[in-house]
Amino acid sequence: MEIPDVYWKAVLYVFTEAFPDDQRVWERVDLEKWSIDLEALLGDGTFSGGEKAMLEAAASLYNDEHMINLGDMAARLSSHYWNILTRALRIFRTGMGFHEGA
């Protein structure tokens, strides 16, 4: 499976690290069509506050219509989720041509 772009690389990192076996997420991801049903995913009321924040962060990487406040994320996310998000951001930046220290 070839990942189509940097947006998907970052989102898939979040999903595979934060939600590896969570069917609530993966049933809304179509890897053949490279699409995510964001409306259904973000509208699912069964996620915890931290999970919801991670989904919002992933949505912001996938689609620029979904904006997040990084200060809010830093306050809401557990250390585990924060580490996943910051790694996803590094994946995104590297894919955009930025390099560590640049």
C-alpha cells in the first residue's frame, strides 16, 4: 500500500498509534479510496475527551477545514497522546520538506 501524501502519512500515524484496534475509527476509514468519513467519526459520542481531541487533531491534519488550538491540545491530551500528536506533526513537516533544525 503506497500512502498518497504527507497528510495521510500523518493521519495514519495518529490512527495506528492512538487507535490501532478501534473499529469505531477504522470502520470510517477507506484505505482503498483514501477517504475518511470525518462527519461520522467526529460525531461519534462514544469517544473519551482525550480520544476526541486526538480525532480532532487528526482531522486538522487531513482537512484544513478542521482547525485546532495547540494550546488546548497541550492542556487536554495525556502525555501518551501528546507524544503521538507531536510525532505526527514531525512526520507532516518532514513530508513538506522541512528538516529537523530548519
